[in-house]
Amino acid sequence: MNVKLLAVLVCLPMQALAQGFAGLGSEAGAFAVPKPDTVLQFPADHGAHPDYRIEWWYLTANLTGPDGTPYGLQWTLFRSALAPTDGQGWDTPQLWMGHAAVTTPDAHFVTERLARGGIGQAGVQAAPFSAWIDDWVMEGPDFNRLRLAASGPDFGYDVALTATGPLVLHGQQGYSVKSASGQASNYYSQPFFDLSGTLTLPDGPVPVTGTAWLDREWSSQPLAADQTGWDWFSLSFDSGDKLMGFVLRGQPDYTAATWIAADGRTTAYADGAFAATPLVRQDVAGRKVPVEWQVRLPDRGVDVTVTALNRAAWMATSVPYWEGPVTIAGSHGGVGYLEMTGYDG
């Protein structure tokens, strides 16, 4: 298939990621939709759900080099469907997009892969777990022990992941509501990965250790029509506790959060309990992007300042967004990751 045509096909169903971030705010149509009484099943739900419109396997990591330099790492595989069916060969309506990035205090490296499903170029299998696009892989005997590798023109990484805690289900046992009108996704995470391996940067290889957080989410209409994007925080505190929280920007904004205790026990918070307020904005890729935030979850005594490690961590991909590591100070200390979508100018 013509590469330019493939790029267009992949991007078409993802267009709204820039403005509602695939028809993510459009009607679900014939696609399946999440239901509150669905019980997630593992390992089956680690795999793909082709009857839903959009899905992702999204890993971020906070790393440290031997000299104490902090780094961030991202690996993402997106699946987007043109129709709610699967198929073989070129008949499949399943499209795939991969993003990989490494962030340092003064550089941000990013690259992208595009693929058509059904021909072996990209896909996911649940057990033994394997997710791939071309030679980028996240794979292992199970979801607790994984190898992750990707490369671009000027960077690469090859790291090992070991889970040290349980899977976390967000919202109502994995049913995550995204708006007052009821849009939702199926959403769970593995936020307890230890990581070790090697980054390959322009100046050479760097051995790194750290922690990683893997998000899994699928839906067909996760946003309301008036929602323009989101600000998503995954925060790991020095205490061992963790916090996932997001703001979906609309009229009005909609928020949700999950408190994850160090032992893996969770508490879900509905709209209004979690707050994130921009403190500093900066011109990034021609857009005014918040690069410092006040994040609060009063029920847990959380009142922190979240600051980008590298303010210029812009993902200049087919669907552009900001994604990068952050530091945490205030009532709690720690590190984390921030994703911001829908900032168009």
C-alpha cells in the first residue's frame, strides 16, 4: 500500500485527538460501548478489542542514569478501527500507530510508526503477551515480566519491566466515566513496574533504572461532544502511594481520580474531588501549554506543584500533544508523568 495513503487512513479516525482527541466525541454508531456491569477478564483483556473504535497500550517511565540525571521514556501503541469488525490481510479495518519518546532535562526525542492491521506488521496478543509495530515490541511470558524496545533516527531503548504490585482498575471496577452525560471507557493500569535497561542517545548508551506505569484503555465514544482534550496525571509519591487523575476540558470541566495505596488498594474519586490548576504556561510548538500545575486531592491531603522536567516535551506526531516526565513538590514529593491533549494554539 502507498505509504502516504496509509498515513492518511491511520490519521483519519484519529483526527479528533486534536480536537476532542477519533471521533472520540462522536457517536459510537455500530461500535461496542463500555457497560458498567462488565467484568474485566485477564489475561484476555490485555489483548485487543476490535469491536471498539479506539484502544491503547501506553507506558511511561521515570528513570535515572548513573550520574543522577533524570530521564523519561514513553512507548505507546494505538489501535483505531474504521469499522467494528476484524479481518484478514488488507480487508481488516484495524489501523495502528506507535509513538516512542525519550525525554532528558534539555532534549526530547520522538518518533512514530504507522501500520495496517491484518498483515502481521502490528498487533497485540494476550498470552503470552506481545504488542508490536514493526520491530518495536512490548513482550513477555506474561503481563508481569516484559521486555520493551523501540528506536528512532536519533535514539532508542531496550529495557526490562518487572511488576511489583497488582493491576489497578479505575472508576467502577474498570468502568471509567468521562462526562456528566455518561461517556466512558474501560480503563486499568499496571502502575507498579520496576525498570532497568539502556537508553541509546546521540552521545552514546546510558544505563538506567526506575519505575514505569502502563495504562490500558478502550472505548468507542470516551468524550462528550463539547470536550476538547484532557490533562492526565500519573503521580508516584515518595511514600509509595500513587495518584491517577484527569481533567477533561469542556463546559464544564469533568474530573476523576484513583488513589492507589502503596499496597495496591484503591479508592476511586468521582467528578469534583480532584483538581488541577495551571500555574505557568509557556509557548511550546506555537501553543500556550501549561508546564506547571497545582494538583489537589483534599481527601488525601494532596496539595502539590507538578513541574515539567523539560517544558518542550512536545510530541510532534501525526496527532500532536504534550507528554513528558514531571517532578512533584509540596505536601508530597515524587515523580510522575503528564499528558496534555487538544492544545491547538
